[in-house]
Amino acid sequence: MFNAHRGSRLALATVGAVAALALGACGGGATTGTATALPAAPDGPLRLKGACPDTVVIQTDWSPEAEHGGLYQLLGPDPTVDSEHKRVTGTLAAQGQDTGVRVQIRAGGPAIGFQTVSSQLYLDQSITLGQVVTDESVSLSAGQPTTAVLATLDLSPQMIMWDPAAHPDWHSIADIGRTDTKVLYFQTSTYMQYLLGAGVLRRGQVDGSYDGSPSTFVAEGGKIAQQGFATNEPYLYQEKLAQWHKPVKFQLVSETGYPVYPALSIRSAQKAAQTPCLRKLVPIIQRAQVDYLRSPEGSNKLITSLSAKYNLGQSYTAAQAKFSVEQQLALHIAGNQPGTRTLGGFDQARLQRVIDILRPILAAQGKALGPGLGPADIATSEFIDPSIGLAP
């Protein structure tokens, strides 16, 4: 339900050349990097052995990409790639030290049949953390409750784009809503129900038949609007899509008042049991995200090589990854929680806003929320280290 709207990356990424492999040739088995072992972290905040599982398993919501960069930053110098199962495993490193446990990062999206990450958390109890956007957490709160423990991005990169040459007077999604222009989107995208309910767009102009292909947008000469990701499509359309090869303009959906968080989440009922691990692990992931945003080249090399090795029908190049990081920073998609010096925390008012938006939408669909659902049920900042963030 929630992963399908990312399919534009799958359809569009096939336009470019496949990235060069950094970890060996593609194949069905595992390949192992060779590097000097890291020194063991002494007992203290960086020592996870005994507090966390021997292997911390993280289920992502899509194929390897720069939006996941902080997670891949966790991998030490000895990653083992399982291209058959679309996962990579290695030493969980923190500040150049071996934490005493390993980390396994699993691809999502096409690698798991476009199932939700929430469903994976409940199907496979070995998964420690999963990437769950907070609207998914609200929507599935009755049957598959999850609680976010770290916001991997402060804003969703979801956007609606258009051709500035065809529509020079458009500056926002609301401008599109004042016209009869068609807006292509994935039928299952929850944000669209918000835009319709808020009157930003009109039901008669939206078209849920979008399948990720650029063909309709190109065939229409950019006269229509289309959903996408600000960290991806602007680069692909201008640099890689030969049939277009010019800029697009866009507005983030979050700027219309839909303030969801992309986040790392746990099964809600296991919060108490996981607390000893999360107290140490969450700050380590915060620091990895900061380190990645400051110097993404190493992890981007790994991400592009994994994308090629997983052979999921797409390529992901170093240039795409570089563009994504630049966009994340320029648009404040990644960064500190507003008004703070802390990366990864949650604003309770924003969480309540998401619940308030989705309650009537889900009721109209005959779906119940978790009993008495409140902000603390879908996200917590209690494991966040307030001292870790990007420098202002």
C-alpha cells in the first residue's frame, strides 16, 4: 500500500547506465569485502554486544539509495553482499570502532514484492528496525502497530512536479488545483486523499493510474503534473531521460501541510524489551547520519554497487546519489529537527497533525486506528541524543 508510490524510481532508473561494481561481479551468491578489522569498542556507549541482538537487522523501504545513506554508513570495512536475498551484512561500526555486533541491511520495495515494511516487521521477528513513514504507522496502528525511534529524514521528499516552460505561472501545488490540469499519482498514495480533502487539488483532476513510467508526462509535453521525489526525478528527467532532458519544477507535499516523518520504527509491543539496545543504538545511528551527510562519498560508492548487484531492474549512479544528498540538504529534507541542534527527533504537534489528518480519511475507508492513538504511540524521542546534529 505504501511502497507502491515509490515505483517511479524503478521505472525511471532504467534509463541510465548501470553503476560500476565496487564489491565484485554480479551473481546469485554472496561476495565479501576485504579490509583490516576495526578495533573493538570498549565497554560504554559504543559497545552494543549484550545490549543488542548479535545482528541488528534493518529493513529498508526501497532499494539502496542515498536517502538511506546513514544506515549504510553503519557498515564496517567487511561487508558481505547477498545478491540473491538483496541484503548486506557486516560489522556495525561506530566512530571507527567495532561495536561487538553486526548489522544487516535489507532492501525493500521490489525486493519484498512491494509489501509494507510494517508487514515485514510482523512477519519476521528477527527484524530489529524498519523504515516506516509515520502515515503508514497511523494507518496500520490497529493491526500492525509500530513506534518510530528516529526520524531518518525530517521531511518526506514526496513532491508533485510540472514543466515550468508549459506552466510558467505555477509556483505551488495549489496553483495546479486552480486549473483543470491532470495530476498523475499512484492510486494507493495516502497523501493524495489529504490534498483532495484539504481542497488543494480537486477530485476531477487527479488520475491514479500512474505506474512510474515517464511516458505519459513526456507524451503530454509536460502539460500535466505528476508525483515524484524531489531527491530523484528532477535529476533523472533533466540528466538521464533522453526524451525530456530539461528541468522540471516542483513543490514538496510537506509544504502543503502533510508533515509525515520517514523514520526507523520498532514493533510497539517490544519497546520495553528493546530499550537497553535502543538507548545505545539510536545515538550511533544519529551520528552515522551526520557523518554521512558531511561526507557521503564512501557510502554512496557502496550504495551504487549494491544497487547494481541486486539487479532489481534499475540503476543507481554516483551522480544520482550526489544529487540526492545535495537536495536533502538544500531543501532541509535531511537535517536537524527545526529549532533545535538535534538530528532525528520528533515534534509531538506534527505527529498529532498526521493523526488528525488521517483519522477521517481512514474512517471513510472503513479502517480503524489503534485504540486511543496518540503521538507517543507512533513515535518517541526518548532514545535521541540531543547533542548529536548537524552544525548550524
